[in-house]
Amino acid sequence: MIVQTKTETKAPMLTVSRSKLPISRSWQAMSQSRQAVLKAKLDELYLSYGAVYVDTDPVQFPHRYRKSRDREVAGFIAAALAYGSVPTIKRDLERIFAVLGPSPYEAVLTARADELLSALRGFKHRFTTARHMAWFLLVTKNVLSDFGALKSLFLKGYSPDQPSIKDSLIDFVDGFLDRSGQGIYRSLEDARRDGAIFLIPSPRTGSACKRLNLFLRWMVRTGDRVDLGLWPEVNPSQLVIPLDTHIARLSHYLGLTLRKSTDWSTAEEITRALRMLDPVDPLKYDFSLTRLGILGECVTGKQGVQCKKCRLVGVCRRGTRGPQ
């Protein structure tokens, strides 16, 4: 049931990665001693930013629900809008979840185009409009109607034998778009022309797919009460880092990549380096690394007092020079 709301106006050296793809030149050039120090520093950072920081992240939204099916749908929606500043993301997601009410799963499964367009009238998250969002929710409804859960569609194309989640994610996006139907747009091409496809990108185009990789991290990883662990069938070692400009910048500082583009190839290169640090769970470091930017502990510009206090001092090339 859609709830109507008013429109708002405002270590030891490292085990070889399971991937057969090459490691970045910057990683290959890094000494074993520096790699060991980097692992120790990142492990310390990981332990410093645990579940108590969930409320600083869009992952807080699926955590609000008790049922797995609500958490899955809420996570898919929250990840889709996880771009821009955190306050703006939080504000706009509050609007969406107020519309969806106590059970996002039931609300999406029973949604109608006219209801959604009415309830979301005036909604805008940066360049995502009410029309884009209504389309996204209705396609999600079609997936739930056909498969019962987003996980079931993903597992349909999932291969546990691949070093990366790329091909499985391509199949998932293809399956999602195959169910775009009508009701908001006359065709998938109309949705593409209007920009709605931005909410569900594909690695096929070279996109880093930051928000889909974020959703997968939430669904697959478990053990630290940050991520939800709803998809135990998927191997966390296959996950690819949710790459945005902040993670790209930090990855340069830490010597995980030399690539300048924020595309899928860069995301995989960074992930391969992280697999050298933790082959089983390479994305364990993602949440803690992003806290550095979200909490204002790592900012662009000249290095200063913040760099000297940072937990990564000694391995970050922007701050004090570490062992090479």
C-alpha cells in the first residue's frame, strides 16, 4: 500500500588473489614490507568503523526493517539513490520510504503507476525525478512478481566460478530491464532517452556501477553488522568495490591503482589489490574507507593537520611518506 505524503520543497605477506587477471603496476612496484604495513593499517581502520557508524550511511535504511524481503527491497532502493551528498541522500530516501510505508516489499509488489506518480509528485534527487523513480519501482515490482525476490533473479545468472561478479551483474541488469514493461514509459528506449536507466547501469557499458556494487556488498557481506548478509549463496570474494571519486582518490593515495578513470576496469583493478590483502573478503575495507570522506577526515586540497592524525599515515602517499 502506497502511503501518500506531502511534497517537500527542499601483516604477513599476502596470499595470492584467486583472480587470474593482472595486478596493477603500482601494486607490483610496492615492496613486501609496505604491503604488510598497508594491510595492518587497513585492518586497524576496518576495526575503527563498525556498526555504530551505520547511521552515517544509506545502509541505515534497510537496517530499519526486520523482514529479509523488506531489507532486500529497501537496500535496492537506497543503493539506487546513493549518489550525491549524504544529507541529500538521507533526506530524499526518507521521502521515498515514507511513501512506501512499513513494508517496502508489499508496497512495491502492489504498486500502481498512477499511485506512484501521485505519491511522488514533486520528488527530485539531483537528476532522478519522480517519473524515473516510479519506473524503477514498477520494474522492481515486475521482478518480484516473477521471481519472488531480487536474489532469485540474480542467482539465475550467477556463476560461483568467476573471479569477478561482472558477468552475473550484467545478467541481473539484463533481466531487470527485460521486465521494464509499460505504465510509465511506452518502451525501454523511452526510459533510456529520459534518463531513467541511470538507476540501473550495467558493467556491459564500462560503468563502474558503484551503486549496484554497493547493493551487492550490503546483500552478500556479513559478520560485522554493517552489511546484511541476505545472499549467502554469493561468494564475497567475487564482489567488486563500489567505486566513486572518493574511493578512486584514496586508492591512488594508497597505491592500489594508477588508473585515472572511474570505470569498471578501475574498480576491478582496485578490488584485485584488496584481494591481495584479504582474498576471502576484500570489500571489508570499503565501509571504513568511505567513512574518511563522509566524516570529513580526508578532504581534497593541501595536506594539513588531518593528514597527520589520519589512521593511514605512513601508507598514504598524500600524507607523510611511508615505507616504500
